[in-house]
Amino acid sequence: MYNKTVLSKIILIVLVWVLAGLFITAHEYFFLSNYPGILNTEPLAQYNFTNNLIAACFSLGVGALIYCLFEFFYFQKISKRFRFWEAVILRIAFYVVFIFCLLALTSLLYNTILSQRSFFDPLGWAKAKHFLTSKSLFHPILPFLILIIISTFFLQVTERFSRQEFSRMMSGKYFHPQQEDRVMLFLDLNHSTTLAEKLGNEKFYDLINDFFYDIAPVIERHGGEVVEYVGDQVIVSWDIIQGTKKGNCVECIFDFEKVIKQRSSYYQQKYGTVPEFKVAIHSGQVIIGEIGKIKKSIKFSGDVLNTTSRVEGLCRQYGEQLLVTEPLVQRFNNVSFTPVKITDTGIRGKTGLMGIYKVVRK
């Protein structure tokens, strides 16, 4: 599913691979230039820096694009169906074949069109065949494998930490705790105790995992980030501008419903039920900082999280799937839904009353 996060990752990986092609070609040229006369000897007499640069950047650029397409639209979707070692072997087998085919195409183009020959020139095809059957083949394979390993590691790390958390950890932005205006969303599955008893712990865990997996692209598409998973609950956050822009945090819930509805036959067939959930959304000042030593992570804390959790508990009381608070409603502008006040209520641990709203779609 298209979203800006996936697109930004694809652009970054393609750019890094193309730059790697540039540096590899330049390094090779300066290395050869260090030995006077070597470029006049066979087989380097036909060496051409420009042609090599074009071939390297082309093959690595195309390689990166194909790598991303397979990673985002194939391997990441099927990875849940394989054990870790099975997925690794599948990836290795695929990329070995992929690299060979890409190098064959690059060699053919280099020895024909880039060498001012016809694409169908027998000499160009013979030179390409010689390259593919010689030890020289291993020279370009190593950079490909290194780039694939680095890119795969990057994708795995950003899945583990989320793109936002990864960038924060690398930059040290929250080494010292900071206070930010954030939108916080708490989502809980309904009837989780009943479902766990009905399905058993293992199958209930699979249900939760499938549900979180299905809604993850929606969160990314709306600019949110997963702060934490707690049992059958997920906590999502936005910076205040992104979260309130066109009601992103609420539109995200509407899209959750669409995705689960589209997948309802899968859930019904596998689990005999379709997941239902309740949500509370609130906004305010949140403290964000690095915490821990053995398993250091970036944590969100503050009164806003406690309030959001307690508002979520009101969903059942008022018979609503989604409740939002008045501080958040006051931030909305140009939204496609109508907040309707249900009540002013006291929140445990807070003085005064807070307006609680349901959301009506226009």
C-alpha cells in the first residue's frame, strides 16, 4: 500500500546505491591511475571512466529500485508465513539470481551500446558471455551483496524502532528529556478476555498480531508512529500539527475500519470473528526522553497519556467506538467530520471537567 514513508525509504535506498556506484567507480579509476601506463595495457586498454560510471550507476540504481519493490511489495508481505531462517534462504536465493541477471544485462549494454556497437553485435555478446563465465564476475558482486545487507539491515531496524524513533536514537535528540505538544491515541481490542478464552492464548496472539500488522500501513500513511504495544493495546502518537491537520488522527480510525472490513472474510475464516476496537484521542504536553540501559528506548510520559487511557475507559460507558477530548477538538481545522459533545466529565486524578466528544462523519 502506497504511503510517504515507503516512498521516502525507496528514494533513500536508491540514492545510496547510486552514490555507491559513483564512489566505487571513482575509487577504481584513481587506483588504476596510480600505476602509470596500466590503462594502456590489455585488458584495460578499452577502459573508459564515463562508460564505467554510467554502467555502475545504472546497474546499482535499477538494482536498488527492484530490490525495494520486492522488499516492500513481496518479501515483507510473505515474511509472516515463513520462519526466520526460511525467509533468509529465500531472500539469498532470489538475490543471487537477481544479481546475476542484472550483471548480465549491464555487461551486455556496456559491451554493445556503451561501446558504440549495435545491441545485436556478436562481438558485444561474446564479450558479455566471457565476463559472465570468468572470475571477473565476482568483482561487481561484492558491492551488490554489501549494499543488500546494509539495506536489509536498515529496513529491519526501521521496522523494529520505526523511522521516527530510529532517527531520534541516532541523532540523540531526546538524550535529555524534552516536552512536546503531541496527539496521543489509545486503541484497545474489544472483548479481549472472551476472545482469549474462546481462541486460546496462541491463536489470540495471532489475531492481535494480524490486526496490528493490517493497521500499521494506515498509521504510517497518516503520519503517525507507534509508541508502544501493550497486550492487545496500541499507543500511537503524532506531533500536534501533523495529527490535527485535516483531522489525520481521526481519519486514521476511519481507515482502520475500512482495512478490517476488507479483511473481514480472512478474520472470519481463521478466527471465527472480526476484530472490533475502541479508541480515545487526546492532546497536550508530553515528556519524551531516552530511558533504560540494558534495553534503552525512547519513552513518552506525562498526564496526557494517563488522561487518554481513562477516556478510553469511557467508550463502553457511552457506547461509542471513538471518543476525543475538547483540547484536541479545539485544534481541528478543515476536517471532514463533526465532533459532537457528549458530556463534560471529571477525569480521575484531574481537577475540573473535560469535554468529551464523539465523532459524526459528514
